[in-house]
Amino acid sequence: AGSFQEAGVIQQAYNLNFPLHVVPASCAQCPAWSAFSVSSPAIVLETVKQAGAGAEDRPEAVVVRLYEAHGSTVTTWLQTSLPVKEAMLCDLLERPAAQGRLPLEQRGLKLSFTPFHVLSILLVLSC
């Protein structure tokens, strides 16, 4: 019922095409944990990967790629439990963008999207 946004079509499509895989755990009571979260349902965190060729001088870096999926203009917070010491926008080849440094705030990284916009972010982790 309602629009595709209200019906959660994108999330259901991901659930169908990328099902969760069960991994046996050594304990019955394992705490819930998530490396990343976003505050808006319009934003999809599509990729999390170790930085590659474009960021080869930063082996401690991770690239996250997000996109706006509802055709809206939205501001969201990207939160992570990883120890991030620096965050910057980068291009699709993972090269840092000029003036692309993002401030680390207590709530995480504040990101702004226009309709169907893709952002790649290079996160440098504390070792």
C-alpha cells in the first residue's frame, strides 16, 4: 500500500537478492552489532570495501558508497562503530576530492544528497 518508498520496495528487493547467511556462533547470547547505519530510509549504503588502487598510500582506509534511492533531497547521518580518524569525499577511483574533508561529529558524518546522487567516502581508521 502507498508509494514504493512507504512500502519499502528497495529494502525488500535487497532482502530478496542478497539474503542473510547464518553463521554458527560459539555462544547463544551474542550482542547485536552493526558497523554502519544511516538515519534516512532514502539512503542506501551500497558498498563497504577496503580502499584500493586510488588510495594505495592509505592501507588503513575503508571506502563506503551510498546513494539516494527515493528521488528526494535529503540530509542524513552516517554512523559507524569503527575508529575513524579522518573522513573525506572521494571519486569513484577512490581519489580524495579537493576540499572534500568531512567533519567528524558526535552523531557521525552529516551527508547531503540530491535525487539519485551517489557519494563515495574514504574513511581513514585509527590503527
